[in-house]
Amino acid sequence: VGQHFYWQIGGFQIHAQVLITSWVVITILLGSVLIAVRNPQTIPTDGQNFFEYILEFIRDLSKTQIGEEYGPWVPFIGTMFLFIFVSNWSGALLPWKIIELPHGELAAPTNDINTTVALALLTSAAYFYAGLSKKG
């Protein structure tokens, strides 16, 4: 509904609004992690403490949902969780409307059905991979 901003790359029409905001979310996540882990301390600083709490939360979440063999799945679950969490909050907190585009406007990446479908396909592929690797 409404106008959208697209890029023409090759013979494909790319939904640029979602890519721009997804890149912003990924930049926020990578920048936060790089700042937090650049100088680890034995007595953690506030930022390091915060990220250790997040990691512990994701590990506990993975362990309760998967069981004792949760270890290899922590990076995948953590990435999905943090991307969705930061994407949703970016839609609420970042003033996307002040950025002018030729057509359309920016919004949270999870506001678009294509992002939801991509995340669902990744989760389904991971589920099938886990089942096939476990049961054969």
C-alpha cells in the first residue's frame, strides 16, 4: 500500500526501504558488540556486563527450548533474537520519517512481510537441518 522505494539491480527490482533499515539494524548490532568486546576485563564494565547478561539469557533460552545439545544453536538463535528485537525497537524509537526518500518512507525491517518470510525460511531450513543431522 502506498509508494515504495526500489532499486533496479540487473533484472531484479529490490525493495530498498527494507534493505536500508536492515543495514542500519545490523550496523547497530555490530557496532554495539564491537564496542562491548574490544577490551574485555576480568571485572566487567557496565557494557561488558550488559552483553554478558544478553548472552546468558540467550544461552538459557536455547537450553530450555532445545535441551542439553543447545551449544551449536546459540549463535543462530541469538542472531535471530537480536535482529528481531532491535528491528522492532528501531521501528518504535528511531525517527525514520525524518529521512526523505524519492518515494515511500523508511520503517522497521520487521514491518515488511518479506523480512518475516525470510526469517521464517531460515528457521525452517535450520529445523530441517537439525532433524536430518540428528535422525538421518
